[in-house]
Amino acid sequence: MIPFLDLKAQHAELEPQLMRAAQRVIGRAQFTLGPETQVFEAALAEFCGARHAVAVNTGTSALHLALLAAGVGPGDEVITTPATFVATIAAIQYVGAIPRLVDIDPDTWTLDPARIETAITPRSRAILPVHLHGRMADMTAIMNTARAHGLVVIEDAAQALGASADGLRAGAHGDLGCFSFYPGKNLGACGEGGAVVTNHPEFD
Ligand SMILES: Cc1ncc(COP(=O)(O)O)c(C=O)c1O
């Protein structure tokens, strides 16, 4: 049987670099927030075309912390899509907010911008599009709607590192962009990982 995802094959190719990197970290014995993290954050920000990147422990935490940073709290509504992994909804619920599910565009299979307006209420605080299956949500339309209604946009780009549209990478269109580095993701860590990118210094 051909394995769906063969991480061992990927690691075999990278083994010398991975072992050198692990030895460097172990040798320094600084296992959290060390210089490796800073180098990674700078490289990720540059790759995404964002001013800032903050590494965190998982994609779920990235979404949770992005919502907290954006001031989304109990009773607020966050417009998102049902076509996603459960963590998108969980993160909204972690801050006490209410997910307002809007259907997908059948052409892109991502949040349908044409249906967002009808879901906006006085309690709406944010729009959380999810880029999936190698396709990005229509960020130009989503950003226009968000700006017209004073809503924050948080991109769930957990599965979309490296995707781009209109000359901008996934994560750099909205106010905050969230990534997962779970081993099976586009960029898989040797363990769990996540990050938030943003162009707004107040979120850094
Ligand atoms: C769309 C989406 N959002 C969020 C997450 C959560 O990421 P993590 O597993 O790193 O917490 C995932 C992970 O599968 C995902 O696919």
C-alpha cells in the first residue's frame, strides 16, 4: 500500500540538517524562546510578507491568541465556515465568542463572501476565513466587507502556508494570520507548532 503521508521519507532526506539543528538546541540547553525561535519568526514573517511573526505551540493556540489579541470576547460573534477542522470553532469558543457559520462558495469550497453580509449582526466582531485544499478564500471581497463593517479578519491558514492570491501570501491579507506546523501540515515540525503573523505592531 502507498502511504497517504510518509513523514519518515521526508525526514530521511533532511536528516543531517535536522540532527545538526537538534544538537545545536540541546547543546545550548535553551528549549523555549531561544535564538532558533527568533530566527524562525523572522524567516516566517519574511516568507509570508508580513511585518511580524510570533511562534506559538500549536495552530489552535495561534487562533486562540489571535482572537484574544483582537479583543474578541464573551458574547461576540465570529463569522466563519463549517468546512474546517474543529480547532477553528474550538478557538472561537475558548474566548467565549459565538461561531456564526456561513456556507462555502461551491466553486472555491471556502467561506462564501457573498453570504457574509447577511450573517453580520451588532455583535459581530471578526471574520475568520479558512484556506483549505490548496485554495484561498476570496480575501479581497472578505477584506472589503470587513472594513465596511469595522470587523477584524483572522485568517486560518493552518493548511495554507505558501499559498498566495493577488500577490500576497496566505496569512498576510487579514489583520492576523494563523498557521499550524503539526507534522502532517505543509511545513511540519518534529512535534507540534504554530504561529501568528501580522502587519499590525500592536498585535506583536
Ligand atoms: C484548518 C485548521 N485550523 C486549525 C488547525 C489546528 O492546528 P493544530 O493541530 O496545530 O492545533 C488545523 C489542524 O489540523 C487545521 O487544519
